[in-house]
Amino acid sequence: MIRAALAIAATLVVATCGGAAVAPGTPTPTSPAVGGRITILAAASLTDVFDEAADQLRAKTPGTDFVMSYGSSSTLATQIANGAPADVFASADEANMRKVADAKLIASPPSIFATNRLQIAVAPGNPKGIARLADLASAQLVVVLAAPTVPAGRYALDALAKAGVTVRPASQEVDVRAVLNKVALGEADAGIVYVTDVRSAGPRVTGVDIPEEHQVVARYPIAVLKDTKNAGLANAFVQHLLSDDGRQLLAEFGFSRP
């Protein structure tokens, strides 16, 4: 009798502390389902990994769709400031995200979700024998860089400055993927891109490492935009990148943890 009374009392305490008693087998509440379509503006260097992240979310959450628009972070920031309809912005630098944040165009503080490093992209097998940043100063080489207004272009100039090297590029491209394509197509002997770009190109280019003392680390912030019409799906995409699965995916494409 005493044991029975104690058992009943314990049950009453649990029910009182936790609210209404839940019958065995009753499903626990879940967050509202997400669906619909969102537009994501992202730095060109994120093309491959974001396409894959979108495919993962489509598979996990049927009824969702993602419209991707890639370009230089500076161009995308300008588009957002000019009212371009979008739900998520991912930049290859913090400066362009700060411009959008200062204009009060993001819904919540941005999150740094990945980092990247620089590498010299050269023709397959490195026929010109390029071994270091100083080699890019040669007048015998056709070197291309991203424009200084583009994060990859600014990072490249920072790395060259650290190495004490002056390069006169044959062209200044609109984004880092344009630099990569020039080298891959044989229109340039070398270009400074991200390690992830070299990996994405596969056998079309070879990567030449830049030593630590000349490296510049790119930090990638992401944020949901204030004018999103689908905050649920926009936040789901951001959280996916910040999750363990997202970080594993980023690592597979050559990005590092922040």
C-alpha cells in the first residue's frame, strides 16, 4: 500500500511540474513545415556547394525550391540595396555583408559559416613552372585577377602586397569564377582564386599553394534578408549550412570551419 501511494504521488508530481500529462504514443509537437520557393544571392565561389546544399534540402523537404543567383559579392550587395527581390545573401567577405546590414536590409545578424584560402590556378601540369607569387610578376606570363572591388580581387592584392610583388594583370574579371575560366580555357597562364575553385575545376587546372605568410583567409557570412516572403525556408537553408551536415558538405568542397 505504501509503495502504491508513493507511485501515485510521483505521477502527480511529474504531471504537475510538466503540465498536462501526455499519453504514451502521443506525437511530440514539431515546428511548422517549410515549403515554397526562395531566391538566394551568393558569392560565385559558392556555386557548387550551394547547388548541392539546395539539392539536399529539396530531398529532405519535398515541395521546396531554390533559385540561385551567383556573382561577385559587391555586385550582389548593390542589387540588394537597389531592391532586388531575394531571401538570403551569402557573401565572400564581411565588408559587403556589412553594407547590407548597415542599410538595415537583413532580418537578423549574419553568421559566419565557412572560410576559404587563396591558391594560384595554372594550366594543367603547370607548364610555365610557376612556383610562387613572385613568379606572377614576369612580363612573359598572362596573369588575370578579379577586379579590386570583388573580394577575391582584393584578397589577391593583399596576398601580393604581403609577398612584396607587383602584378600587372592582363584583365580584371567580374568575379573569381571568371578568373578560373580564363585559366581553364587557356586564355591566361595564371590567376589567383580560392582553393575551392581549383578543386571545382578538376583536371582543367592545377593549383599552386600560397605560403602561410602570404595567405589571406576569406570569411563567409550569410543572412536572411529583411524583405523575405518565406522566412521559414530562408532560415531552414541558413541553419542547414550551420548544421553538422552542412559543415560536412562545405568541407567536401574544400571550405574550412570558421
